[in-house]
Amino acid sequence: MHLARFPRIHLAHLPTPLEHLPRLSAELGGPEIWIKRDDCTGLSTGGNKTRKLEWLMAEAQAMGADMVMTQGATQSNHARQTSAAAAKLGMACHILLEDRTGSNDPNYNGNGNVFLDDLHGATREKRGPGLDMNTEMETVADQYRAKGHKVYTIPGGGSNPTGALGYVNCAFELVSQFNDRSLPFDHIVTATGSAGTQAGLIVGLKAINANIPLLGFGVRAPKPKQEENVFNLAVKTAEKIGAAGCVKREDVVADTDYVGEGYGIPRADTLDAIRMFAQLEAILLDPVYSGKGAAGLIDYCRKGKFKKGERIVFLHTGGAAGLFGYTSAFA
Ligand SMILES: *Cc1c(COP(=O)(O)O)cnc(C)c1O
């Protein structure tokens, strides 16, 4: 698979480490658990959006943009990584933040990722919940265009076929690490939201015939909707890289039983998972995505859905900056 013909700007520290989690594995008494450290991609505290932004920002520069615009929830890790990438490349950045949780906690609204958006010099505006945020963004982009800016808009989470290339490439990177270290894996698990991570990974895994199942733990949409979103993006991404048809509908599997009340609202098992990773392995998860993914992983191990003798890798998608927006949840 030949991705080098797509424009890319190198922003991430790659390859990210693949590490064993011996204390967590012993605590759960089931499979051997490993972690792929995409929380260590390096850009402004790291995270999974940096891989996508390598291809998205290259496309922005290729079209001569002087401004990038994106949208997300208030504590969006994607908005923060986009703000950072724009700062590094000397481009303006404007973000629209949707109030999905209704929280009026000052830390939620001003600390964590929001603090970093401001620090990187991005400008931002708010929206109430339930709007079509990509449509809102295009309206604002047109206002900036009328003022003479060349604006490149990035969909929520950077999840389009261009952004998903970052996770096609991550699948290749991960399988190379398995091969180089002679470590056969039985499952790959990750949190799944705007779908680009899971879609890119499944395309990469299927395109090289890796034969390792991928499971996404949802953070927002119900299972049928989440799987449909991932599958639709995977189909388009496979077409883009010349591997049309490599992903079948049944390759896309999401479990959305760990979402709880809704997006951005941690459950007790989310917070327990965050504490377990912090206290057993000194790894920082986040309350919106990786904490819910890890809660699913832990439950699968305890219920024997992942068994002793199996080897599992958890793709850590980052987000720890968001912890500082959620300190009251841990009180
Ligand atoms: C965005 C995000 C995800 C979900 O990735 P998608 O590509 O949007 O599905 C998972 N974890 C963290 C920390 C994120 O910021």
C-alpha cells in the first residue's frame, strides 16, 4: 500500500511506543494487555488527531490556506491539536465549540483543552447543543472568506478520508511492531467517536490482510449508527488508497455499552478505569474517550470475553489534557 503519494506534513513523533502493561494484566488475571501509545504523538500533549492532521494540514497548505477551521465539543482534543498544528505551521486557526454537556464548571469551560486552544493563539466561538456543527462551521468559514481569508475547514474529529489516512498508516506501523518483535496479537481495541480512527485502522488492517479483529468502544452514538459511520468512512478511505472493497460491513464492530448518560459524561467505571491505569501503570487516560474504552477493555477481561492466553493491544488515543477540565468528577 503506497501512501507516500498523498501530501503529508510530519507533525507526530512516530512510531509511537508499543508497551506491555504487566501490572494491569496481573490485576485482571486474564489476557496479556499491551498499549499502543498514541497519547505520545508529541504535539501539545499528543493524541490521535495528530496523525490525521499530518495529512489534513498538508492538504490545507497545498490549497494555499492561511486559516484552518474546525469544530468539536468544548473539551475537544481535536480542536486543541488543530490549534497546535496551525501554530506550528504559522496559520490562523478558528474553532467552534459545541456545549454538549451543559456543564457550567469553570474548569470544564476554561481549563484543559480550552486553555491550550487559547495558549496556541486560536480564536473560538461557542454553540449550543444539537446543531449541525459542520454546517455552522461552513457558515462561519464563508464569513472569513468574505474578509479575504483562504479557509480550509476540517470536519469534527478530522474524520474524512484524508484524515483517516493517518490511521491506515498507524495500522501498518502497529503490525510492523508485532512482526518485528514476534508478538502475535489476538485483538486490537480502541475508543471510537467521529470514526476516523477505527475506519483508518480497519482499512489498513484489511488492506494488508492482517487478520486481527478490531473492536471500537463507542463514546456517543448507539451501536448501529456508530458502526454505519465507521463503515461508510472506511469504504471511502479504501477507495482513496486504491483498495476499494477491502472492508466488509462485518469487519466493523463497535460496542457502545460503556457510553452511559452521554458524550462527555463519565460513568463510575470510566473513572475507575482512569484510576486503575494511573495507579497500576502510571498512564493517563481521559474521561471522554480513552477512559470509556478502557472501561470496556477491563469489563471484557473480567467477564472472560478476552481470555487468559490471548494478547490484546489497547490503542491509547490520548486526551489527558481533558482531565484538567474534569477534576470535579474525581472529587
Ligand atoms: C477524538 C478522540 C477519539 C476518537 O477518535 P475518532 O477518530 O474521533 O473516532 C478517541 N480518543 C481521544 C482521546 C480523542 O480525542
